[in-house]
Amino acid sequence: MTESSHAPRRARRAGTPLVIGLTGGIASGKSAVSARLAAKGAHVIDADRVGHRVIAPEGPAYRPVIEAFGREIVAPDGTIDRRRLGAIVFAAPARLKQLEAISHPRMVEMVRQEIAEIRARPVPARPPLILLDAAILFEAGWDVLCDAVWVVLTDAETAIARVMARNGLTREQALARQQAQLSNEARAARADLVIRNEGTLEALHEAVDALYAETVNPSRPEGRHAADAR
């Protein structure tokens, strides 16, 4: 299904890998899409890993985060305990915004540098696609780094059940994490392509394989699309 097209988000030099931003709500299936694209040859920049690096002891946000949230978030080995920090920020929207104000600018600079390094590689070492995998892509303003944005969607109740089983959270905790993010409707409205993950893993893989092939070897004009994995 094809919808109204978007203009390109930003200019891109001919011959450089396309940068796709991949986003989706908690337990939407975004990680499965990312893994499938990596298996096809895409270079994946995982925002969660960037987030780990930025608050690691040698990271640029380590000291500012401790100053803002206190020594109680520091584990015995000197690292920041992400579970303790998460319990604080997901319980209070203002504290989450405080953390984002510290970490997001530093994270986006890391991502920008990695994209530049990958695009500067000689052709044999250059991947066909760069994937920026980020649940908070829009919230952090990282979509400006991307040539297009794909969003993975699943219904809210299915996502809550998945995250409760996966993370051992209560329904209230899972709901709080879901509500701390953009809604499905808000993400879909800003995306260039929607992948609906409402079926089997095999169906999702088939949809992603088709999108990858069309993106790397396009046979029709770029536009806004919706792909269903049913």
C-alpha cells in the first residue's frame, strides 16, 4: 500500500549509503527488524548501545548524570546502574526530561560521527545501508540525521504483554514505560514507511526482506509506504 510521498529529509551525496532511521514503541518488534536488516548487510547503529557508551565511566555524560541523580545510582564497580536510574526517571516525567537533556546531545554527536566514519570508508568496506535503530528517534530529534524513517508498529495491548513477560515488569510498570514514549499514531504520522508487525516472525522477515531489496535496488520512485507482516 502506497501513501502520500515525503520530500527527501536532507541532501545525500551520490554513492553514499542511505541512512534509515528505525523506530517503534517498546516490544513492537523493532529489534527483530533491525536484526534482519543486519543479517542482510546493513550496518546497525544501536541507540541503546550508544546510550550505554555515553554514560559509561569514560563517557561524556557519566559525571553530569551522577551530579544530577546522585551517587545512589552508581554500582559497586563504578558504573551507573541503569535499573536504578530507570526506576527514577520512569517514575517522574520531569526527571526523564532532565536525563534526556544531559544524554541526548552527547548521543547524537556520537551517532553523527559514526555515520560520517562509515560513509567515508572505501567502497569495498562500505555497507549498502546504515540503520539508526532508536526507540526515541523522533523524541531526540535524530530523524534529521536520516534519509528516511521506518516505524514498526504493533497494538498497545500486545506490546504491554510482551514487555511484562520479557522484562518481568508489572502491568503498571510496563504501561508507564509505554506511556513515556510517543504513541503509535504520532510515530506513524512522522514516518516515511510503516511496518505493521501483527503476524508471525516469518511474515515480518518476508516484509523486511522485500523492503530491503527495494531500498538497496529501487525499481520505483521513493515514496511513503506501509508494509504489513500479517
